[in-house]
Amino acid sequence: MNKKLWTLLALLLAFVLVLGACNGEGDSTDGKDSPAKDGDKEKSEEVVDTGSFPLDVENEGDVIEGGTLKVALVNDSPFQGIFSTVLYEDAYDADIMDFASNTIFETDGDFLLTNEGIAGMEVDQDNNKVTITIKDDVKWSDGEPLKIEDLIQPYLIIGSPDYTGVRYDVDFQNIVGAVDYHDGKADTISGLKKVDEKTLEISFTKLSPAIFSGGDGVWTSAEPSHILKDIPVADLLESDAVRKNIVTLGAFKFDKILPGESVQFVKNENYWKGAPKLDGVLVKTVPTTSISVALQTGEYHMTANTFSTDKYLEIKDFDNLTVLGRNELYYQYIGFKLGKYDLDKSEVAMDQDAKMNDVKLRQAMGYAIDVEQVSEVYYNNLRERATSLIPPVFQSFYDDSLEGYTYDVDKANALLDEAGYEDVDGDGLREDKDGKPLEIKFATMSGGDIAEDIASFYMQNWKDVGLNVTLATGRTIEFNSFYDKVQGDDPEIDIFMAAWGTGTNPSPSGLYSKTAQYNFSRYTSEKLEELLAAIDSPEAFDAEYRAGKFREWQEYMSENAPIIPTQTRLELRPVNKSVKAYGIDYAEVFDWNQVELISEDPTKSSK
């Protein structure tokens, strides 16, 4: 399986919920301790060379036959255990499903779909049609042949009136007949046509270059129709078919699941690329406080998700590990609540009276925080201040001319003064424009050793410009509850800190369009919708035109600041030297069925 494709599915959010990019590193944080400033936490004397990390490793030694790969899922909360690409909600479940992927496409170094996977795709731009053809003799892990109905099944689930997930979005509605099916006006999605036993034709209202990245509504994985077709969509989320008895196309198949704690995989003898060399994989949840020791002792061969950069110095000298690194499809951000999501209309409803509706207030809060200090003190300079909502990995679309929100207390104070937020009673804190007390409720996620310190630091930054920012709920919020509250538009939340794993489709419509449930700030405007439409318009098949619209969109979002990006990061993957070979290069197709273990290996570090 191509590892990039799970990230692609995360952008449905494409989120991964890509929400899970907040893996205990302080991506969403709380604060109870005193603000972190120079001297509050000892700075690392070592400057980490971010270019020194390899993309792959090959270790010497004789391989053993079979064996079990032990993988740590670094997480301070139980995983949800929703093992379906159409239903899962965070990246932890996606990281687990990585070993048992139902992905039908592979991608190249530019994250574009190729014809090298289970399926190939032909695009008919003139007629807004896509033809998908599946390979012969591909089987599910239970021995059932893959058929076109399995490619159609995800569309029937997402489009169902009973579907409660987040993937019925503007992209999905681009499929001809999807809206009528969702609204109960049709029994089928008219744009889906089974041509023969190996071929599916899909008609769209429009096509854009996003189609080559898995956008525009094309779905990039299959679901076992021979099992799911008889389960009502309303019952799927809690069904054994997605919780216990999961059927897969991937290298491994689910064997035993201890809810929230571990998953035991065994090899899938029916895997289309050939049975894996390993006997199985064991994935277990490991708290952030324990992961470094667990890697040192050789309890785990690797991590399933990104290793926390704030802990890098703890493991960098372990002689039983090689640490791989690459720039991640990720950004952390501060979000401002500007409305709610109207589930009846399936669209964002802005609130003109929202506390954070003043753009100068939002801009001031961006200029008030010292992101570089956080990167240096807490992340060993393995993160950088983000200037855009497009990660720099997307070189064709990233606007490197944007300065973003640099630390500038004078500018922050000036903006607040201009907007009419003044300290009326002389207590050092600004009142609102009507002279009434202003308290801004900040939602942040628990997890990691430094989460509370970082949140305290940012809240002190805001206090330094006269803003009274306090914790929503009075404490850090557990991962799953945090996103329940943010997505549910909890009235106690004014601002929140979160992160996106963006996926390999750079199109921002799945996160920021009017119909996107992932538009957590609930910001929309005619101009925003115009720019999003232009990015994914037929005209955007012209690469220069599309790049220009991407830059316009980045500039517009920076100026209006419904979301302020704070950091990008380096993705670290520690690998035990008992693993024969492993790689994370975006340009290379990696498959779990090729992983092997070495017989006499240095599993434990002598450090």
C-alpha cells in the first residue's frame, strides 16, 4: 500500500480527521503554570540540523522468517476504533488502518493518482467523466473478489440521508445525482454507472485538476459491499463490520482488537501484491510520557504516527534507532469561532455578533504570540513559524512571499486601539467596544509534557497586550472531547488551537468552503467561495492560473484571519535497527508486505 494515500483520505479532510495531527505535542494546549519565557524552560544548546534526517534506512543482518512488527501508537487517549474510510474521524484510526488499507490508487512524488494500484483512472475533461478500472484477481481478506459494487458502496454510504459523517461535502455533491440521492429524491446516484464487472464510470457537474489528487468527489478506497450492503447506514458506525470483524484489501488483516488499546494484525494471504513477509503487526497505544523509554528498551520497532519533536533530544543518541525525517503535510493553527454549522442546510451560518467577529481583534491576537520562541524552546527548532494555510511541501502553490503573523506587540496594541478595545478601568485588561469586561475562552487539547506550558505562554502573550484569555472548561480537554466541542460549536469556545494533516490534495475547499463541516471557524464570504471555486474550476487545468488563485486565496485568508497558522513541523519516524528496511520518501511507493525483521539485532539501546 502507498502510505501517502491514507493521508489523502484524511482530507475528505480529506482528517485524516486529519484532526489527529495533534498527537500530544502541544498542538492544542492548556495552561495552568506560569507563562514560559526565557529561562522558564532550559533551552537546548544544540541546534538541530533539519536536513540531516534520512528518508529511508536499510540495516545489515540476516532476516528471520515471519515475526511480528511491534508498533507504538503514541496517544494519550484511547483510539476510537472506527475502522472504515467513510466513517473514521481522526488520524489515530487512520494510522491503524494503514496496515490494512482499502485504498485502490497509488500516487507519485507529486501526490497525483497513478494507474499502478488496484485501480486506474481515465479523465474525460470535455464530458466531465471519469472511468475507473480495477485489476483482475484482486480479493478481499475473506477471499471474496473485489467488484465494481465495492467501489460504488462508499458513495452509497456517504450520500445516504442517514449518513452522519463529515464527508458529504461540496466535493461529494459534485457527483451528478448525489444531492438528489442524499435528499431522498432518488433511489440511486445517477452519476454512477457500472459499465461492466471491472469498470465504473462517474459523471460530475464539473472537473478540475483536483481530480488527479483524489478531489472533485472521486473516492479513493473501496468498501466490502458483500458485507455492508445489508447493514442500514444509520447502524454502520456501531456495527461489528467496522468495529470488530473488518474486511480489508491491505497487506494485513484485523485479528484481535482490544478497544482503545491495541490491534493485532495477521498477514493477509490474499493481498494483491503478495502475502507479507511478516506474520503480523501489533499496534498498541503508548502514552507520550512513556514512548521514549519504550523505544529505548526495544519494546517497539517503530511508531505508527509522527514522533513528538519536543522529545527528539530524548532519543537522538539511542544506538538502537535510526530517526527518519521529512517535512510534513501539516500546519498548526489558532481558530476563531465566527458562527455555527447549520446541519439542516448543510452549510456554515456566520454570526455577525460573534465575539471574535472583529478582524482587527483576530489580527492582533496573531501578532501577539511569539511562535518562534515556542519553536526554539519547546521543539528544538524542529518546527517553523507557518505563514500560510498551504504547507511549503506544495511548492507550486505555496506563497513564499507571505510574512504571516510575526511577533509584534506594538502592532497588536495598535490594532486593538484602532478597533476600540480599551482598558477602561485601568486594571491592565481591555474591555470590549461597549466598555464591558472582555473574556476570551480558549479551547485547547490535553496531551504531552509541554502542552500546558505552551498554552500558558500564549495566554501570557495575549495578556501582555491587555486581552483576558482563559481556558474554556477551565482545563485542557481530552482529544476526542475537544473535537466534539469544536465541531459541535460549543458556545463556551471563542478561540481554539488545533492542527491539520492536510492530505495530499492541496485544494482547501474541504476545509474552508461554506458547506464543509471541517470549516471549524465557521467563516464564509462571497469572495472566499469565489476563490475556492476558481481553484477547482475547469480553468484551473491551466497550472499557472491555478497557482495564481491559490496565492490569492492564501493572501485573502491571511488578511481576514478566520484561521491563523502558527507552525509547520518536521515529521520524525524512529525505526529500530531490527527492521531490515523502511522508508518515508513521498516520491517512493512503500508497501508493508515487504517489511522484514533481522535475527540478531540491537533492539535495546545501551544509552
